[in-house]
Amino acid sequence: QVRLVESGGGLVQAGGSLRLSCAASGRTFSSYGMGWFRQAPGKEREFVAAISWRGSRTLYADSVKGRFTISRDNAKNTMYLQMNSLKPEDTAVYYCAATPGTVGVVTTLYNNWGQGTQVTVSS
């Protein structure tokens, strides 16, 4: 299975920006749909954004639409999440995920997960 490693998390003030990266290895990256999920303390893991294996279609949660942008570079085996206008409620551990099938908003669609990267947004 594909191995996923997230990076780019950190501490940022409200209104600031961060760019998360997800590096993939072990299998053909271009054959996988990719997604970002996040989980805050005491809450369920929730969908953030997803991108098809060709990169032609994207999905966003309503809470991040217009602020976050998902992209991928198959030549570099890397997926990105550009996060702008960050809010305190964006604070969570962000997880990269991959699926050999069609991307969607449900966690069970994805069978490969990274270990997560912490994003903290202060007021």
C-alpha cells in the first residue's frame, strides 16, 4: 500500500496561512484519489477536501470553501493543501488519505492514511 507522510503544520495567528504537504511512496501515486481530513480534540474526524487522481475534480467542505485549495503534483508524488484566512476553529490534526477508487467525503472510502500534522490557529 502507499505510504503517506504529512508536513507543514504549525502555529499561526487567525487570518494567516499555512501550506500542508503529503508525500506518497510505495505505489503509483497517480493512480490514487487523495483527500484531507481533520480531527479536533473530542470531535469526530471530518472531511476537508479531496482531489481525483487526474486532478480534474475537487471537493471541499462548506466550512473551508473559498479559503482552502487542494492540489497535487503527480510528478513529485505530492499533494498539497493551501490554507488561507485561517480561523481558530480550523485547529486540528490534519490527515492525508488515499483511495484506489472514487474520492468522496466519507472516511471509509480511504484505506491509506498518514500519521497527521498539527495545525493550531490562535486568536
